[in-house]
Amino acid sequence: MQIERFDYLVVGSGLAGLTYALKASQYGQVCVLTKGEVSDSNTNDAQGGIAAAVGEADSWELHEHDTHIAGAGLCDPEAVRHLVKHAPEAIRWLIQIGARFDLTGDDLALGREGGHSRNRIVHHADKTGWEVERAMVAAARVNPKVSVYQHSFVTKLQTSNGRCVGVTAEIEGLGQRSFEARAVMLATGGCGRMYQHTTNPRVATADGIALAIAAGAEVKNMEFMQFHPTTLYHPQMRSFLISEALRGAGGTLRNHIGRRFMYDYDLRLELAPRDVVARAIEEEMKKHETWCVYLDMTHLAPDLLKHEFPTIYARLHQIGLEMEKEWIPVVPAQHYSCGGVVTDLEGRTSIPGLYAAGEVACTGVHGANRLASNSLLEALVFADAAAFASKNASFANVIAFQDDPYHCISEAESIRIRRSLQRAMTAGVGIVRSSDGLRNTLGVVNGLVEEYDSLPFSPYSQHPLETRNLLIAARSVVESALRRTSNVGLHFNQDLASEVSPNNSAALPSPPAWRQNPEE
Ligand code: SIN
């Protein structure tokens, strides 16, 4: 087997992967393996921004407090402190490599999102992820120490004596190749494609989670699946993200009769943490038997909407919806996996030589529910720490790479199995779960794994291997959800409904008459 040698290998080319690549390039040769084009990533689609306490009236302590409240008491305190203290420095680095953020005068313009007690979202209109990815890709392209293999699908993490020593991948046009390195960084993003409706791009197929599980790495908190409260409900553009920044700018949520229903659910109204708002919407739709609720931006100046949210404005315009005049129909959809491959503060997983960062990782900062705009920040801060930590890693004494006899099935079967998985996960492991629903879903997922494994072998194709990765990660989500015996953050099982999540309004001082809806 032909084996190429680099100092550092990176699987994935979103913000976490490219941050690690750029930082690690100070210490050696880096190879980035990405299964699509270099810019196909969750990062690219991120609208909101990057949270950082850089405003005058802000402090890392307040950012830390807000992260803990959103995380429902399950965040790792050390990880959160590391995150918020390094946020301003991470923004400075992005600016240094060429990312452009909106300014007010000479200062960064700071937006607001749910769960934040201050305006602290650094952004580039409503396409921050696109801008950040653009700057990172440009920096990687001119860096002679970073090589990028596109259309390279990693099928196996190679381990030797309990240590990760490299990977095996299928590379378009070249076939199977193996790579050896001093350190391997998993930065493969999320797993949203296990659901029918997700804001994630088509590449979000849980590849890193499945690779890590197969290699024996510790994975946790997979039940904390975040549903974004507001994605577009429209047949031609289902699940298009309607950024939380719109609620931060003053958008209000209304039911089908125009009632601002968040008054019935939480004193923080539309800017409560995401789990709270998504559950309120789900309940409101169930109560009134409606398919969606509405985001009302009609009281805001049309110029502000066009200027602050050009992408959303233009996309809505394409379907004939004028947000300055009409309410936007919205529904929650899968958005972010708060759990993942367990890492320490420097991105080390439980397997020596293997690091993880970004959505695939579970650093502990999100606890039971991620605070808005902490995801790009987490990717930046922890990938940076991992690059530094792997600086002095040495090559293992590799005995031999193992063969990877992966099992592909036909694409037609893969599509059928993936659709069944998406239906089962949407029905059984959504915003509100039940014990029976979870048990049934586990049965379905296990059945689909068995079915996949019993189908005849087909020649290599990426889709089936992605489907199998989704099945493995989905099983981990359902098993984790079944293990959790009380409701907290994003995990809400109606059979345990008497439990109170520490981040709901019951834990906060309640101002007098907060339920009073001034519109009534
Ligand atoms: C959004 O723009 O609402 C998404 C930002 C995030 O996921 O933090």
C-alpha cells in the first residue's frame, strides 16, 4: 500500500480544519483531506456570526455566564473559560488573515442573538461563515506548507498500538491512498443529514463521529441535538436558515392569529436560548394544529433589513416574499450537534495522536445547549489550541497500515436506507421525545444497520459510506437519549416532563407581570 507522509493531517476543510492547518503549518507540512470542494462546509453557511466580548460594556465574565445559562448547567467550566477568554484574540487573528467584519465607525459592529445579555456578535452582514471561509481558503491557498486534496473521502483512521497514526482515503481519480502523520485532526463538521429537515449542507453526514467510533474514541452528549427555531417554511426553499440575528434586531414570533406567543413561555421572549424558543414553537404549532409560526419583521425599516440581512432579503425576494411587508413562515429544523468526540482543552481525543475540533468535537463548552454564535468561536479557539498542543508530536513507529475493506452498497439502496433513517430520526428524536419513541427509533436504526450490512457489495461510491456513517452516529444519538434520565437543555422527553431544565425561566428572577403581553 502506498503511504504518503505529512507532519499533520486534517480531515475536513471548514473553519476548524483550516484554522488547525494554518496554525500547524508553522511547525511542519500539513495535508488537508476534504470530501467535496474546499469550501463545502457548515462554516460556509453560517449566517449569524462569532460571539466575543469586545464591546465596551461587555466582559468575558458576562459571556461566560451567558454560555453557562444557555448550556443548562452542563457546560464544562474550564472549557467555557478558555473559550470566552480567547475570543477577542481569535477575532483579531481572523482580521489579520483578511476576514472583513461589519464596522460602526472604527469599531466592530456587534449584533445580538438569543441568550446573550450584551450585543457581542461580530458579523459580516448575514453571511459571516462565507466571509470567514473565504479568508481562510485564500490564506491556505498561498501557504506553501498546506496541501489540499479535494474529493478525498476518509474511510478509516489508522491506529497502531492504540495510537492514531494516519488515515486511509478514497481520492477521486487516484483511488485508495493512505497517509501517515505525527497528528491527525478530525474536523468533519456535523451530522444534520440524519434528519429530514436541517440547515446543514449535504456534506454533514457524521463522517468524523463514525470514524471516531470505529477507532474506539470516546463520544458523548449526542442526545443534545440543537434545532434552530427559525428556518423557512416554504416548499421551494425548505430549511433555509432565518438567522437568529433577525430576532436580535427586534423580530417577533407570532402564531397564525398574530399573537406574540413567546409571552406564554419565557420572560426572555424571542431571545431566550434556542432550546426554549424551539420548544415553544413546537408546542404552539401542536396546540393550534398549524404547520408553522411566523417571524414578523414588518415594524423594522426596509433599508435596515436590506442592509443588515442582504442574503435573507434576496432569498425571500426570490420566492416572492417581501419581509418588510409580510411575516416570514418559519419552523424549527435540525441545526447543530452539541455532542461529539470528547476532547480536552487542547483538542486531544481519547486516542493519542487523534485530535478533534469544531462541530464534530465535544469540548464541553456547549453543555446541554449551545449559546448562539459560540460555534465558529469554538472551532477557532480549540483548533488553535490543538495545533499548539500537537507541535511536538512525533511519528509513531508504524508496523503496518491495516487494509480497509469498506462495504459499499448500491446508491439506490443507500438512498432508500438514508430516507428511512431520516424519517425515523425526525419522528422519534426531535425537539420533544418520548421513551417509546426513542426505543422504537433505536429498533429502526439497528434494523437499518443490519439491512445495510447484509446487502451485496457494490463498487466504491461516497453516498453509501456516508449513509453508513449517519446510521452509526444516529445510533449513538438515540442510545445517549435513552440513557438520559432527566430533561435538560435540548433533551426533552415528555415522559420525564416533570423535571425542570435549569435554563428555563424558572431559574431566573421573574420581573413583575412578565406574562403581560402589551399587545393584548
Ligand atoms: C444563526 O444565524 O441564527 C445561526 C448562528 C448559530 O448557529 O450560532
